[in-house]
Amino acid sequence: MIDISESVMQFLLAFTVAAPLVGAAAALLPAPPGLRGKSPDQAVLRHGVTVTGAVLAAALVLTLGFDHGRSSMMQATTDVSWIPALDVRIHLGVDGISLPLLVLTALLTFLCALYSYFKPPAGPSPKAFVALLLVLESGTLATFAVLDLLLFFLAFEMVLIPMYFLIARWGGEGRQGAAWKFILFTLLGSVVMLLGLLLVGLKAGTFDMLALATDNGRDLSTSLQVIAVLAIGVGLAVKTPMWPLHSWLPDAHTAAPTVGSVLLAGVLLKMGTYGFVRIVLPIAPEGMHVLAPYLAAFAVVGIIYGSLACLALARAGAKGDLKRLIAYSSVGHMGFVLLGIATMTPTGVNGALFANVAHGLITGLLFFLVGAIKDRHGTADLDALAGTTGAALYGRAPRLGGLLAFGAVASLGLPGLAGFWGEMLAMFGAFQPAEGLSRPAFLTYTAVAGLGTLLTAAYLLVVVRRVCMGAAPAADQPPLADVQAYEFAAWTPLAVLTVLAGLWPAVLLGLTDPAVQQLLAGGKS
Amino acid sequence: MTAAAVTAAPTALAAAPANGDLVQAVDWVAIAPPTIAAVVALAVLVADLFLPQARKALLAWAATAGLAAALLALVPLRAGDRSTFCLTGDPGACSYTADHFTLAIQLLVLGGALLTALLSVTDTRRELPAGEFWFLLLSSAAGAALLPASRDLATLVVALEVASLPAFALVGLRRGDRMSGEAALKFFLSSVTATAVTLLGVSFVYASTGTLHLTEIAQQLDDVPAQLGTLAKAGVALTLVGFAFKTAAAPFHFWVPDTYVGAPLPVAAYLSVVGKAVGFTGLVLVTVVAFPSYADVWGPALAVLAALTMTVGNVGALRQVSTRARSAVRLLAWSSVGQAGYLLVPIAAAAYSSDDQIGATVAYALMYAVVNLGAFAVAALVARTHPANRIADYRGLYAARPVTALAMGFFLLCLAGLPPGVIGLFAKVVVFSAAVDAGLGWLAVVMGVNVVIALYYYLRWTAVLFRSPEGAPGEAPARHRAPVPVTAAIALTAVAGVLLSGYPQWVLRFAATALF
């Protein structure tokens, strides 16, 4: 780390949250002279790259200035009163839990903006596209940075409208229905969540997450905590998504444009699991204690359900859409995250947070790759792609095929890549759950989750087999463009980080662990 | 007759039971806001007789200036500690009180009337008779401004009628329009029935308590003789019915869609905001101030009414077909019924909790007034080029008028309560928190489901704004110059909405303080 004064750190954090909003407003205005570029479309796409780049730079400097020795402490905190009537404070801060997610968001949005610059989305004017992308980024970053329950709700809601329009305007087939499903499901969830947040805030007398976490639910009766966890949990579980509340996700992913899918899987889903760790665990631990076994049960059902759905889609003749398949695989992967959280142990929660980030990197990469395949072939239908023997990407576009195989094995949790540690730690946590949770139940969950990893490996290998391998292409087939330079630029960071996190998990775990210990202990430590 | 009644009624009432000194000191500054509106109303009516046809436009500006002056008259009262027309024997019982609640509602009502006036300026040049229109609008505004200040049942009923009677005429003002006449008749008949029921209720309450002052009724109701208990209860219930009608609470909402569609557009805007404010203000005054001891009667009733109203309104709005003629106003009418349901929630919550919940209603109403008038202003603008005013006509508005379309999107999302409509979101949060605080969990859940339903139709409309226009791309639609007053109304409401979104405290502070 480097020593950066506290006021600069405060500014950097506020900048990462506010700059995309300002950038979004600026994107709608006509470009000033000197920045007009070749065409208005090019100028506004470049504007998107500039703003997200600046935000990424700020997030990276923030990481450098972050005191890694005190990662359990909130740093770069700002605390300004905003709406005294509701006791809403603009309370921002990062600790070891939120910092990785903050950087992940900034990185993925930047890569998406970069990708769109070279490959503008098919649809109406990119002006609105860039503006919506930036609002989306601001909302997501705010979700990870705010420390006030009502502000968290505001940030949580902020991503809905941009994502709705991204899907409904720039999406593929069936986009209207998918967009509606996405926004109505999530809104219903988040309204219920609001009721839970209000219940907690009103009964405890404060909406400040830090104060509530320090209290550790001491002022709240167990029955109230159970209701609160149920209400808040439903909202977060829709977003995560937890089986059986996941049904909006496959449609949304299938219809969304590539960039939308990447952000949806890479960042938006994390808002749900982050909420579990940041709000539910420390603020209502007793309620969580009661409901944890059920959460874990739903989580492992999700793991099995996701992998079985993927297996069914990957079969020959199933007309499975690759994007849909990866969406279902997200249900499975997020099941591991939820399982880790439900153990309520430091090991499990650390694993969950690790799996969170790993899923963002790997699934982001996979959606990029599948989007590229869809662009080249005009379809993501596995049967149409594979034909009788396979799409033979290794032969026709070796780099693309190689990257896809890399993404697939990373996703199935090959040791040495990022996907491994999170899932292993989550299962490890479930093997020895927190005191008071039924160990036999959790042992069963561990076993079922283990079966899930097998199924995951099975379908991902089937996908690799059918997409990357196959008979040598006939001479008359049109040549397939391999990975372009801009695609390399957008994907390499994700691949590199996947390897880095796999080989050196301590980078992440060292950040999250102290914060998780503190969170679970509450005011006791 | 109406304008004169505004000032005369309280004087007569308050003076009658005084013993000893019969002369009251009148605090003219305190009663300035409704008085200015009433005086200007008369002045406009008289001036209309002497002005030549060519100079009738002056009336519009005189009326607008009068409303602005009435708004300015609120400034010296901001301490919120004035009251007048008090009983000479008991200075605690006053007929007119300018506390913070009064001031907030007067701000809403007079501001709403001012925006309505801006929207009407161009209409009065052509299709509406200028003199009558301005007189009626200002009289109604005067009544609506008097209502929140009244603290005895007689003044309350008089104010309610002063606010409503001109409104019937306003609805039917479009000469030779069959729909306008039918709408006015529907509005009139159902409203008169409701008023009669209210009066019956008031007489029952007077019979059982022997006083008309709200604060004294609150004390007397505690020890009503046993044989009069039923009478008092019936009185309370009947009084509420009349006000529930004005708020357009279900099942008293059936007149709303037809009346709004039949009325001139600015009048529909006026009814949706000021008319509604009149209803819920009266409801607040009688429930919270006069009948607190009967909270177990009106609390559950209002909670059920709120749930019913928001559901009926939102489902009604959901069923609107966007290609039907006047579907835009029809949708706004149904959605205003739904919004009335949210407004009722904190009043119902006040029955269950000792904390002051009424502020949540006031805060929500202020937010709703700003954004709903904004939406109506945009509708008035679009109606100039598309007289059918279908929702489908809003397609491609962004291409034709980007700023107007952004403003409309903002208003609709505020009504839906989603960012970027931050003020709409927090106003809903305040209402939710009132319900949760009072332990009305089921009502909060019903409201949550309704918010989702409402989002569907608001967002559907918002999405239409940004669709590419029909017809050949690149073909520039013929641009009509927007009239200045309408543009000013849109700009005012949009700026107010954006400012409030940046600093919601300006509106939400009412939710945190005791208003009475």
C-alpha cells in the first residue's frame, strides 16, 4: 500500500460513486467542440470509456491506499447528513468485504465500455446506451459503498431502470418479456426487502449499518429478527438469485445484449449476496440462525437444479442456448455462495465472498466469449453451432476455443483457478457449521453440493466437447475470425485475474477474513 | 355567494357563543392567503364585465398574480403559531389556525392552483370563457386554502363546499361539449350526496357533544353519555364518508375517470391535486384532531379503505389500453385513485400509533402534487398536437422534444417511486415506514404489491416516450411552438422535482415534526 491521506481517500470513494452519474448526464448532452470525434456515436462511446476508465483508476488508487493491515475497519469513510427527517446519512466507506467487489464492478464496467467502443451494440442510439451503462455502474458501486440501510435500498433500486432499458432496447429475441420479468421480479423482492429494512431500522432506532452491526441485533427480539431476515432475505434472494426465485434470470440473460449479460452476472447478482453478508448476518444474527438451515437447503437445491438444467440444455438435440446455459450455471454457482453464507462461519463466509468475486470474473468472461461466438455464428444455439460432430473452435478459431475451454474449466472449479477456492471453502464451512446449527443437515448439504460440483464438471465438459472440438472443418466453410485485438484487451484482464486469484487466494482472503471475523463477532470483539 | 362566505362564516360562528366581550380581534395577516384568493376572484369577475374582448388576457395574468400573492402571504406566517377567530371565553378554541399543517397544505393548494392557472392561460383565450373560469378557479382555491385552517366543523363544511361548488362548474365549463356536461353532472350528483351525508354526520356529532370546535369535540367525545354513544359513532362514520368521497377513496371513486376525461385538461389536473388535497385534509382534521378517541372505529376502516383504494386504482390503470382515445388522462385519473390509497395509509396508521404519522401524508401529497401536475402539464402540451391524447401519441416524444420527454419520464418514475425519481422513492419510504411503525404489516405488504403493479403501467408509458417515432426515420415532425405558460409549468415542476430529489429533506421534514 501507499500512504494516501484520508481526505483524498474520501474523495476517491465519493468520486467512484458520483462520477458515473455526472458522466451519464454529460452523455446526454451534445459533445463539446474538440471532443466530437469522428461521429456523435463514436464520441459518446469514447466518453463512456473515459468515464469508466477514470472510475477504474480511482478504484485502483483506492485499493493502493487501502490499509490492508486494518481491512476489518471501514476506511475512506464519509458521513454527511442528507435527509434528517428519515435519519438518512450519506455514509460511505470500504472495508475488506466491499473493496474487491468495488474494484470488480469498476473493472467489468470499464471492460464492457471498451468492448462496446469497438463493437457498438446493435440497437438504437449509443448515447442512451452509454448513459444507462453509467447509471448502472453508479448504482452498483453505491450498493457496495453505502453504509446506510435506506441508501442501500436506493442504490439497489437504482440499477433497475437502466437494466430494464438495456435489455428491452438492445436485447435479442424475446427482450420485452424478459425485461419485464426482470424488473417486476426484482422490484417485488426489493419492496419486501424495504419492509424488512424499515422494521429493523425503526425498531433499533437507527439506519446506520455500522451501528446496527456493532449492536449485533441485541436490541431486536428473535421473532422480529426472523421476520426481518425473511423479508430482507426474499429481496436479496430474488436478486442473487436463489432457487426457486431465479426464473427471471435465464430469460434476462438470454435476451440481454452481451454487455448487459456480463454486468448482470458479473456485478448485479453480487448485490444480493453482498446484502446477505453486510446486512443480514451482522444485524439480525439470531433470525439468520433460525433460517440458515432453510437458506442452505434452498442453496443446494439451486446447485443441483442449476447443473441439471445445464446438463439438459447441453444435450444434443435439446436446442439449448449457450447464454441460457451459462445463466443456469450462475444459479448453481450462486448456490455455493449462499451455502457459504448460511454456514455462518468465517470459513464459509470467506468462501462465499471469494466465490462471489470468482464468479464475477469467470462468468463475465464466459458471457463475453459466448457473445463473441453468437456474433460470429449469428446464433448461440448449441445444436446449430455443434452440428453433427462439434463446432471445432479449436481448429477454426484456436484462441477463441482455448479461451472458452479455459473459462469452462475455471467455472467447474479446477484447482489452481479462481473457481476452486470459493466453492471448496463454502463446502468446508458447511462441513463444520456455526455452533447451534444442525451439523447432520449441513453434512447432507455438503454431500449434495459435492455431487453438484460433479454435475457442473459434466455439463461444462460436454459444452467444451461440443463447441471446441469436432471434425476438422470442411474446406468450403467460411473462415471464422479469431480473437480480435480489442477482444483480447477486454478479456485478458479477466483471464489473468482468474489465474491470479486461483494461484494466490491469499490476496483476496487476506482482505476479507479480518472483516468477516469482525462482522460475525459484532460488538463482542 | 361563495367568496363572501369564506370570511363571513367563521366570524359569525365564533362570535355567537361568546360571553361578555363580543368583539373579536381579527388577525388579518393569518387569514391573508385564502382572503387574497377570494378578493382577487371577485375582482376578476367584476373586471371581466368592463374589459373589452381583446384585453381578456389581462384577467389570466391578474389571476396568476393573485395566486402568487396568496403564496407570498404564507411567508410571514412561517413560524406557524398564529390563530384567530378564537372564542372570547376560551382562547384555546379557535376557528382558524395557521399551524405548520395548515401552511403546508395551503402551499400545496395555492401552488397547485397557480400551476393550473399557468396551464389554463392558453385555453381561456380560445375555448373557455375567461372571466367565469378565473373566478371559479380562484374561489375554489380560496375554499381549499381555508379548509386546512378551519378548526370547527361548520367552517370545515363551508370551506369544503366553497372548494367543491366552483369545481363542478369548472368541469362543465366547456360549452357545447356533451362529455363535459355529463362529467359535471356525475361529479355534482355524487358530491352533493356525499355532502349531505357529511352534514348529517356533523349534526349527529354536534348533538352528542354540544360543540363544533374540533379540539372540544375531542374532549367531549371521551365522555359522551351512554345513550348517545351510538349516535356519536354514527356521526363519526357519516362524517368520514363525505371526506372519503372527495379523496376519491374506493368505493367512492367511480366518478373520477369520467370526470377527469370530460373536464378541460387543466381542471382535471386541478382536481387530481387540489381536489384530493381538500379531501384528505378534511379527513385528517376530523380523524386526528376531532375524533382521536374513536381511533378504534376509523383506524381499521381507513386501513381497509386505503388497501381497497390503491388496489382498485392501480388495477384500473393497468387495464387502460394505450390506443384508446384520451387514454393518457384516463390512466392519470386511475393512477390518482391509486395514489390516494397511499395517502390514506399514514392517516390509518395514526390510529394505531402514538407517533405523529400525518406528516407522512403531507410529505407524500407535496411530492405527488409536484410530479402529477408536471405530468398533466406535459399531457397538456402533447394534447395540443394530438387532441385524442392517447398514450400511443407519446411515442417518439424524445425524438421531437427531448427535454419534455425526459421531464415526463422523470415525473412518471417519481410517481412509480423508482430512481431517478428519488423524491418519489423516499416519499413512498416514509409512507411505508408509517405503516410498519404502526404495526400495519398487512397494509404495507398490500402497498408493496401495488407499487409493483403501478410500476408496470408507469414504466410502460415511460418506455413509449423513448421509442423511435412512427413513420419514416429522418422525417422531422412538424414542430409546434410550445406556449410559454405551459413550458413554464413544466419547467417549474421539473426543477422542483429535481431539487427535491437532490435534497428530499425540504418535503420530508414534515414527516418528522409534529404538525399540529
